[in-house]
Amino acid sequence: ALLKKHLTEREQDVIRLSYGLDCDKHDAVEICAIFGIEGSYKMKGVRISEIKREALDKLINKTNDLQLPDLL
């Protein structure tokens, strides 16, 4: 619920796919293929890392300690 409340759909999907939440875990190249992100192998990893970092920062900034169990 917290992912939907605080993140864009793309950020939700990247987090879900990266950590294997309700699906198999995917690496950055696989996630890029799903979203149609092009570039070198290294740049794909960097872009997915940026999206994950922005999403996690949003969750950290917009939630409090009492909501943490919901996030996990």
C-alpha cells in the first residue's frame, strides 16, 4: 500500500521487479527490456539504480517508523 501511495507506477514496478516482490527477481538489464530502456549494459544498470534510489528516498522521506512494517 505504501508503494502505491508514494511512488509512481514505474517506480513501483522497478522496486517490485528488483527485489522480487510478488514475482521473480530481475536484474537491471531485464528490467530495462521490460520498460524499453536502451543503452549500454553499464548505463542500463546505472539508470535502474537511479530509479531505485529515487524511489527508496521517497519512501524514507514520506514514511515514519510506524509504517516500516507495512513497507517490509
